[in-house]
Amino acid sequence: MPRAFITGITGQDGRHLAEFLHAKGYEVFGMVKGQNNPKMTEMRDEFPYVQPVPGDLTDLPSLVKALDQAQPDEVYNLAAISFVAMSFNQAELTANVTGTGVLRMLEAIRIVGGSQSNPMRFYQASSSEMFGKVRETPQTERTPFHPRSPYGCAKVFGHDITVNYRESYGMFACSGILFNHEGPRRGLEFVTRKVTNAAARIKLGVQEDLVLGNLDFKRDWGYAGDYVKAMWMMLQQPEPDDYVIATGETRTGQELVELAFAEAGLDDWRRYVRQDPKFFRPAEVDLLIGDASKARERLGWVPEVDFPTLVKMMVEHDLAMERAKLDRG
Ligand code: NDP
Ligand code: GDR
């Protein structure tokens, strides 16, 4: 039975990946941070087959112990301070967790190692935020980076150090440059889920309006369930490499709002939505659209869920969730 170790197991992608790897017959270990983390109970209920292991990306000895305990064949480093807006306010923490945390994980793998015939394989969760103020469109594995936030800067370090450890020490280390991916498990702080949840609550009469920031931005949005499959595919290749994972389509913030409100059965979204500069970022990423040709050709990966289906899935989930809350009283 192959063994997988996932950091960020309590996050959106960690949960999708745990499900995916379990279905493939993996023994799944999930790193959980903190004392009495409330998400640990949720995870135990949802994924009784995941073996929790304590650890924190800011603490190298904890990572060494965690790997020693799990003895995985594959390590997926999904943990991060992942909210771009928050990274402007907690830049040093973001650098430490999202950036230097990758270095610690790579060092822990070098220390614990795995056998020579079967060294641990490493996946790093890189991000389209590294392209930031984009130098070319669409963005590929060769597009230069120009990050626009402390989060983006930290991800560039994580990406570069992963490539460096591969080249310096011959590690099987891959970096997936994933564009935005969403779904019903997305945190409520991110714009897609904030919008689909608000549309559901407004429809049910428990919320009056929705306050957003900039709506002119464009994103290449896919479904998280499709994207975790690409992570696994990268680690099954004969050679480690980096891959862009994206749909190749881009949509504005306004298109997201229009679709979500229509899906919830609300006629005129403009009646409910207003903008507040407090949600504007000091520097914005205006346009992202990825070219995933390399992943398609070498991994055979293609996205299966398109944008309207994704929004529909999220709105339906949020309507059911909010209705259940009302029924409970
Ligand atoms: P989430 O924000 O949903 O999950 C982040 C996870 O990191 C949580 O499990 C959190 O634990 C954990 N974490 C935070 N700080 C630490 C720490 N110091 N030590 C250990 N664990 C920690 O992110 P996603 O699932 O959406 O994303 C997964 C990864 O992919 C992230 O690295 C993100 O930056 C990257 N990414 C995401 C994209 C997306 O569109 N979703 C696109 C490109 C990259 P807890 O719950 O206990 O706080
Ligand atoms: P992003 O996702 O920054 O792309 O990072 P987010 O959903 O936070 O923002 C997308 C765009 O929406 C604009 N926006 C708002 N965003 C939020 N969160 N809340 C609002 O009210 C709001 N109004 C407008 C933002 O300005 C931005 O342009 C996500 C994260 O998952 C990262 O970890 C990941 O690396 C990238 O996607 C790819």
C-alpha cells in the first residue's frame, strides 16, 4: 500500500487530495497544526481513514518527526498562509510559513530520506500568483515571475527552492503552478465562495447585501477536484518537472457575480452588490489565464468541470447548507 503525507490536510485541496488518494488505495497521513485545532474533529468525522500527525511548517523538528512517523512514498506540501489579502497584513508570517516552510519541508525530506531505491517524492503547491503583473498571456512554465503580494513573493521562493533542491541534490521534487481552483470546500474568505454563499443567503432572506472590492479582475478558475488529480499525476512520472495547471479560460469578477446570482434565482445582482475600497488590495493581479499544454501532453491531464458548472455546484451546495441551518433553527 503506497503511503502519502499531506500538509494542509484541513484546507480545501488537502481534503480533496485525501479523498482522491484514499480511493487509489493509499494510506493517507495528514499533518495538523496547533493545539486542539477545531478542524481536526471535522477532519476525523469526514475522513476517518486519514491518520493525523502533529506538525507545523515553522518548526523543522516537528516536520522531521512527522515524516519519520509516516514514512511516506509521496509528500504533498499544500500547507500555507494562502489568503493573498491577509498576506499584506501579516507579511513576515506569510514569508515564514508559505516561503521558508517549503525549505524546511525539503530539509526534513533530506534528513528522513526514504530508501535509496525509493526516495520520497515531493510536490510543492506553487501558484499563478507568482505571475502577478503578467509578462505574457497566456502564462506558461516559461513565463517570468512578477509577484504582487507578500504571498506571491513567498510562493516564488518556495517554487525556486524546490527547483534548486531538485537540481542540487537530485531530489524527485515537482512544482505544480496551479491557477485558481474552487468548489464547495473553498474557504468563505475567497471571492468565489463569498459570492456563492451570499447569493444563497440573500435568496433565503438571511442576508441583505454583498460588499466586495475590485470586480474588474480576471481569473482562470477551475474545480479543485480536477486539480488534485494533476498533483498526483506529476509524482507518477519517470522524471520530476514543473507544470502549469489551468483551464485556459478567463472570467471577470462581474461574470462570477452575475452567474452566481442568476443560479440562485435572483434577477438583478446590482440590487444587492456594492463595492467598498476596504476590500481593494495595495497591488492587484489584474489578469490570469494559463496555458496547460505541457500538462495535457505529458501527463494527459485535462480539466473536466467548466466555469458555469463550477458556479452551479457551489451555489447549489450553499443553498442546501444555508437551508439546513435554517431548519435547525
Ligand atoms: P487553504 O487555505 O484551504 O488551506 C491551507 C492549509 O494550510 C490549512 O490546512 C492550514 O491549516 C494549513 N496551514 C497554515 N499554516 C500552517 C502552518 N504553519 N503549518 C502547517 N499547516 C499550516 O488552501 P488551499 O487548500 O486552497 O490551497 C492549498 C495550497 O495550494 C496552498 O499552499 C495554496 O497557497 C496553494 N494554491 C492554492 C490555489 C487555489 O486556488 N486554491 C491555487 C494555487 C496554489 P489550518 O486549517 O489548521 O489553519
Ligand atoms: P486570489 O483569490 O487572490 O486570486 O488567490 P481571492 O478569491 O481571494 O481573490 C480573487 C480576486 O477577487 C478580488 N476581490 C475579492 N477577493 C476577496 N477574497 N474578497 C472580496 O471581497 C473581493 N472583492 C474583490 C480580489 O481583489 C482578487 O482580484 C487565490 C488563493 O487561493 C491563493 O492561495 C492562490 O495561490 C491563488 O488563488 C491562485
